[in-house]
Amino acid sequence: MQYRPEIDGLRAVAVLPVVLFHAGFQWFQGGYIGVDVFFVISGYLITTLLIEDLKAGRFSIADFYERRAKRILPALFFVALTCIPFALLWMVPEELIGFGKSLVAVGTFSSNVFFWQENDYFSPVSEAMPLLHTWSLAVEEQYYLLFPLILAAFWKFGARRLFWGILVASLVSLAMSEWSLIHAPEANFYLPHTRAWELFTGSLLALYIHQNGAQRSNLLSVLGLIAVLVSVFIYDGETPFPGMYALLPVVGTALIILYAASGTWVARLLSLRGFVFLGLISYSLYLWHQPLFAFARIRSLHEPHEEIMLALVVASLALATLTWKYVETPFRKNLKISRSRKAIFAFSATGLISIVIVGGAIDHQRGFPERSGLDVVEALKEIPNVRESYCHKKGRRSVEEMATGEFCLVGEGELRYAIIGDSHAGAIFDYADDYLTEAGVSAIAVSGGYCAPLLNGFEAEEGCADIMSSAFESILENPDVDTVIMLAEWAIYTEGFRDNDTPRKVRDNEGRASLVSDNATVLERSMEETMASIESAGKNIILVFPVPEFEQRANDFVEKAMFLGYAESIDQAVSLLPALDQAEYRLRNHRVLPLLEQYENKVTLLPVQHLFCEAGSCRQYDENKRLLFSDSNHVNYYGAERVVNEIFGEVIDTRSERSRFSTL
């Protein structure tokens, strides 16, 4: 295969935006498209090598796997194993469990599946995962395992037919990616069937160049480079991706590979020594940058300053250079072990098995909680929260139960109320149970994660429309229920995301929002349908405003502050929790608050943010340093105490201050 220095330069264009994006620099919010550039490059290079071997009659799958192992595994093993002592030193048990599981995923080429199931790529939690970036390596590894066998099996049909077959497969994969943007956005980002078209694009380029030779066009190659760079600077975490939006960087990369032949302007630019060198170390740079950034975030209670992240970018470059020179290159060319196929496969198997064993041991030992010597975890667990609420856990089974007339009830005595909503409703169930029991009344309790209490087929999460339809049908037909209390994290449905999570486009019976900015329109018409249905049933309505949402997860923050030595007591750790400016609360809810206020003359509107905010600031704890939130946005038992007292304080004559738990 003829060496093309501009391809190494293109690798530099791919890796630098990824690094700067993960560092958190605002100008590079679309830097994640660098992975898509890598996919196209990989598809092109691998297919070119395979075509040359097949054409010469020397193709061997064992030889192919050997070359891939020498190229990928030594540096991967080195970086993964280097992460382990720092993880043991700085990660709290829950974080360490996740790290152990990610090691197992790395060792089994399934990181993409693991991170798809565990977390959102764009969420702040993901930024503190040292091996998050290995998801893209897993996609490529899965491609390497299958594509050579498929190409070899169909090579006899000729390059032209292969081209059209791969083109059809690419279009099918792209169509699945576009479909998954709506129906499975997290899976769409991580899984191979929705990413294959990007690798196949590179394969198509290889087949075309094999048939027609390299092309030269200054105009088209410049347009390709512009397309890639524009993607970096105009895309962000809200961009529906991959799908059709990925065409811009993918087609741009294809234009560069196809038309930036030697002598063109783009080829000259990308062949400059600096670009080529960055391309040569790009794999090691990709491996190193995320662990460095993640551990910096893990070691700090707050997002590190830009100066620190910039220094870590430089450190990543230095480590990448050393790893390329002393790990990558020797294993590929010089070491005795690299000259024996058996030795390479034995080394690979030993390394993979070792990583899996270490990761499995960390997971099995539940993150070695004895490292801390602190009782903070157990103390925090004494406070019931939404994750443990019995009625909230039953939310996904509510449809079947309600069909048979069975409900999850909170309180004891005369049935008078229904509390319905998403997990923010579930967060108050435990305290509501105590409160209503003492009052001698009860309430139907229905909740489901990301299930807004709305009719009209409104849905942000699969299955929620059925749950809410069945719940409202039963509640509105029940003569004992005189008041319906609706709670939700309302802004999640208008804004489509929390922090930097993957945008959610909601839908109702009239269709799905085309853009995230259209979510408010969908919610408004579903709210109108819901209000009209409840009103026609003769029920009273209490519409509860959203509680404040914070950046940090309260319990995790306190545990981390204690574990890392930032605080010597729980009270001291709690006092370190950053406050939220009330202006940020208003900004987060700027679409939903006016929407709710439209019903001021028809329902009881109940603001609750003042229960957690004063003097312009909102906090996750009270004046006695007692936590009121279990994470970033769900109240715990004590926070629920305030909300429930506010809801029922004027309609039920009972004590408003109570607690069955000791003060934290």
C-alpha cells in the first residue's frame, strides 16, 4: 500500500478536536465528530490492505488479526493498566465498580455496549469515566472481526458488485441511524449497526480508488476540509447525532481521501511535518487524553480550570509521543515477540484476560469500600430516596395492576388523592406515605422515569404513554379521588436534556417534535388535553412547579469530599456543596413556567422552589447541614417533607413537621 502522508495529517485533524472537546473547551463542542473521521479513515485503510491481499492471493485472516493486534493492543494494555492504581487511589466505591466493569468491557471488545447501557456520552458523569473513549475502539474491533471475512467471502463476485453491495449496506445503516435518533438515541451513538455506514464509506472509497485510481481536485478537497472543520465548530451536544447530521463530517472526510492526492493544496497542508507527526501519535494521543481528563475531574470537587485542562492536553501529547516511540513502534517492528504469530496471539490473550480478571475482581469486591474507612456511605443510605421508593419501583408495572383495579397507595384511610408524575413524583412517595397515614387518608401513587403526567400520547420514554393513559383512566373514573396532584421535572420535556445529556425529542398522538425546540409545543397541546380531561371528570388539580436542579449529585458529592480528604465530617462536606443561582432556575424553566402559569385561573398552581431557595440562591441542604436532595434533582425524604407539607398543609389538618430519621 502506497504511503499517503496526508492521511496521517487527516488523523491529526480528527484527533485534536476530540481531545479539545473532552477537555471542555467551548469552541470545540462538536469535536466529537473526530471519531467519525477516524471511522472513515479506518474503513478506507483496512479495506485497501484487504483488497491488496485478496488481489495478490495472499489473504489470511490470521495474518490480518495479527497485524491488528500488534497495532492496537500493546498501547491499549499499557494505558488501561496504568489507569488501575489511580482508580484505586481516587475513585469512590461506586465509581470504582463502574471502572472495573469498563475494564471487563475493554477486554471483551464490548465497551460500546457497556457505555450505551451505563451512561450518556454527553453527560457530566461520563466525563469522569477514564475509559469512556474506548467505545469507538470497540466499534472498530467489531468491524475488524467481521468485515474481512465478509469481504473475502464475496471477493469472487468482483470489486464492482462488492461496491454496490456495500453501498446498499451503508444506506441501510444510515437509515437505521436516522430512525434510532428518535427511537433509541443512546444506542444510535454507540452501537455498530448505526455506525457501520461510516466505516463502509471508507470501504467504498477504497474500492473506488482500486478501480479508478486516486483523484485530484483542489476545490473538492478544500470543500471536504471545510465540511469537517465546520462540523467541529457548529455542532454541539444538542445536535441530533449521528444520523444525517453525520453526513457533513463523513462526506467531508471522503472528499479529502478521494481528492486530496499528492500535490493538491489540502495534501500539501496535511503533509506538513507537524500534522503528520500528530497523525502518527494520534492513536496513543486518543488513548491517553480521556484518562488524564477523567482523573483530573475525579480528583477535584469541581470542573478543573481551563489552565489545568490545557496543561493536561500538553501532558497527553507528551505521553502519546513516548508511548508511540517506546510501546507502539517496538511492538510493530522491532521486538522479538512481534516476529512470532504465536507470541503475538499469546501476548494478546494474556493481556485481555488479565484486564478482564482485574476488572471483574474490582466489580466483585464492590469497589473495595474498606479503602475509605468511612461510614459516610451507610449514613447517606439511611435516607430513603426515589431509587428505593416502593411505589416508584412499581411504576413500570402499574398498567397491569391498574387494569385489575390494583393500585400502589401511600397513606392509610379514606382514598381522596392521586399523586402522579415522573421520578420527581416518586421522590415524595415515602414521606407522603407517613404524612397521609397520620392524617388518616390515602392517595393513589403512580410514577415512572421520564413519564410526564400527561395524556394525548405524550411520551419522552418508550412505554410512558401507556402507563399514563391507564393511570389517568383509572383515576378519573374513581369517584373517591377528588384531587389530582401532578409533579414532574417539567423542564426535561421542554428543553429535551439535563446538563449535557443526549437531547430528547418528545412526541404525542400528533407526532414527534422535529427539533428539540419544538418540544414545548408538543407539551403544551398535551397539557391542554390533560387539563380538559381532568376538569371534565370533576376533579381538582394541584400542579406542582419543578424543584431546583443542580450540577452535582448531593450524596455522591458528600461521599467524594470525605473520601478525597476535602472534608473531615459530613457537615463540612455538605457545606461545600455549590449553590445554584435562582436566575439559573428561571433560565432552566423559562419555557415551562409560562406554560404552567396559563392555568392559573383553572387549577391550583404550587411553586415549591422557594422551599430550597432564599436570598437569590438555592441549596441542596438546610441550615442544619441536612441534605434535602439525593442527587442533582431528586429530593430525598427531608426534601420531600418540605414539598409534601406545602402540598397538603392547607388541605389536611395535621402536623407539618415530623421525621422518623435522625438528623444527618
